[in-house]
Amino acid sequence: MSRDDPNNSQMALALLFEQKPEILKKPVQAVHMAITGGIQSKTQRLAFNAMLKHALEEQARNPGEKVDTYSISRVELMRTINYTSPNRKHLKDTLTAMQKLTVQWDYLRQDGDSIWGSCVLLPFVGFDRDKIYYSYSPQIKPMLLEPKIYARLDLRIQRAFRLDASAALYEWVNRFRTNPSKLTNEMGWEEWRWVIYGEVNEKSVLNEYKIFKREKLKPAILEINEKSDLAITLHENRDGGRSVKYLQFTVEEKDIFKLEQDGDKDASSGGRAEWDKRLENLGVSPRDRKKILDSYSLEDVEAGWQFTTERVNDKTKPAIKSPAAYLKRALEGKYAPEAPAQKPIAGGGGEIEAMKDIQARFSKKRHDDAAAMFVEMPDEDREAAVAEYNALQEVSVALIPATASKRTARLMVPFYGWLAKKYWGEPTAQEIFEFAVTSGAISINR
């Protein structure tokens, strides 16, 4: 999918908003905080938000329970912040670097609280094999976990940004999306630079507004307008002089996403006409739209649409050249999960056998990947995995021997299957479908 095609950008946005929102009710003090002592990266911002969302959810599940240190699955955190690198050390270094960032809280004084405070962004962070542990300063913890005024921040949108400045600016202006005037606060341009970038020293080229605007501000505005549910417009105020002194933004929700506030529509209530329009926007030809809507229930089409949405927005995999063809193959092959029974189509019996063959080939590949991963593991991780597996076995003949030379294929085959599930989970229909495409078992570009 070409990044330069505005129609593709709009289609990707529409697909994004078919996904379930990931809402964080972030206190306005935390939204409008000023970082000192360094520059906060997008990954650090997303990690802070993911950790806060997890802590809020844990508190909601166990109200009244005193928790000093929270823990979040490393896999869950990586998914939430869209961290796909296998380099765990880099993730660890990124999180521990947050302990060097100082935060000035309640920067805008908008909640009526006259208390001003300063502390490190993340006082404690710890790691083990599977989890990340963290805690907040006791002085600001009530503000974070019991907010009186908060902004609804959708993390699925924020992690779609490529630029650090976009993630920061979006978070700030999002606070004003329900403002009747549609305007943010007006601040000096240097303060906006602090908001979306951070502190700069006296020698920085960003001390010139025209360079800051060119290098940071305009790219952030462009990406927010392209990839989010908001359209923002910059207003420059020269206050009677020749140079820009103050900045302000108009913040408007895009019309096509305002329906989200009214709740999700039932697939059947919109009717055939609604789905015909959606398929047209996806690039499906009139003939194919008619065939799809004649052959499948709207529930089936919805399932296929969701399936296609997930793949189009998965930036860890190669871009889909034709989402329309991808959707058609997903429907024909019944790859969408939990889809109701579909009307018969040609070649039904052969498709079942083909799917069984694809699943078998997928299982073998995952088995081989697990075996390769096991070989590349550090010795301590490898033996820890063996010990964990052995602890689950009910009969001694299934145990993996301590001596590597005694580890026969009969014992290692089930172990590799267990190892694959431990690290990658049960295979999803999406993964099997992707394997079928990449291995050439099926073709979607037709």
C-alpha cells in the first residue's frame, strides 16, 4: 500500500477505527506535564501510558487494595507500545532511562489544585524473565490513579505515530477535543517546543522558531492529521510584532469518526447499502461487491473485514498491495475467526483438505522455529525452559534429560511444541492465513 496515496491513508484510518479502542483515562496533570533533565522518546511515552493503564485496570479489579509495586507482562507491554525488536536490552535501557527524567506536575494549573510538585518520571522499574515491575512516587500516586479530571486517550492511535513529536502533541491537543471553542490554550512557542520536544540548550538550532516549525512542528501536525481521528490547525500570533510569539491550535474530530461516540453499530442494522459503501472504499469492484454480499451474511463480511483490518495495520509485516483481494481470499478461505457458517462455494471438499495441509505445514514451521530458538538461547535460559517443562510432566519417561546427548527426537518434539506455545501462544487464524500467503499456498494478488 503506497504511503503517498491519500486514499490509502483514509482507508487505513477507517480500518484502524474498526478495531477496539484502547482507552486510557489519563489525568490532565499527567497529560500537561513538563519533562526536564532529558528528552522523552515516543517509546517511553507509550510505555508510561501502558503502565498507567495497567495499574488503573488492576485497581479497578481490586478496589481498596494497597499496591506499592505493579507488574505487567513483558509481552503485553511490548504489544501495547508496538515494540517489535527482539533486543530486550534496548527495552530495558529505554525504561530505566525514564528514571533520569524529571517531571514538573500540574503545569497548566487546570484542576484548581495549587500544589506544584516535581519528581522522577518512574521511581522504580525492575525486570525478570516474563514481567516488568514498576512503582510511582507516593506523593503523586493518588493523582495518577484517582484522577478528578482526565483526558480520554486512545493508545491504538498514539502508537500508530512514527514521530516522537506527533505522539506528544497529539496527547496534549487531545485534551481539548471536547472544548466548545475547539481551541487549545495559547502559549509561547518556546513552551510548545517544550511540550512536543523537551528542553533545549542555548546552542540548539531549535532556538529559532522557523527551524523548530520546519523540523518538529509541521511534521507532527501533518502526521496527526493523516493518522489520527483529529484534524488540527496551527494559529500563529505575532502580538503586533514581526516574529511569532504565541501558538494555539484548533482541534476538531473528523466527521467519519464521530459515530464512534454513539457506540458500535450492529452489522445488520446498517444493512447491505452500508457494507456496499465500505467495500467500495476498500477498493472492491462493483461486481465483486455484489458477489460478496450475495454469498455471505453481513456477519461473515464483518468478520472478514476485521480480519483484514488487523493485517493491514500490522506494521511488522510487509504492506498489503491489495486489501480488497486480501478480504476476498479471507472470505473464500473462511480464515476469519469465529465467523458463522457461510454459504457453500465451489470446491468445498478440496478446501478442507487444503486447510488441513496448510495447518500441518504451519505447525512444522513453528516447530522448526522453536527448535532453532532453543539452540540460540543462552545456556541459563535454555536449562530454565527445560526445568519448567519437566515440572509440568506427570510421567518420568517424558522428562527431558539433563545431558544434551541424551535428548532424543522422541522427547524433544513435544518439548518444542510446548516451547512454541509458551512464547507465541496458540496459532491464530490470522497467522495461519499469513503463512499460507507467504508460503505460496494461496495467492491474494489477483
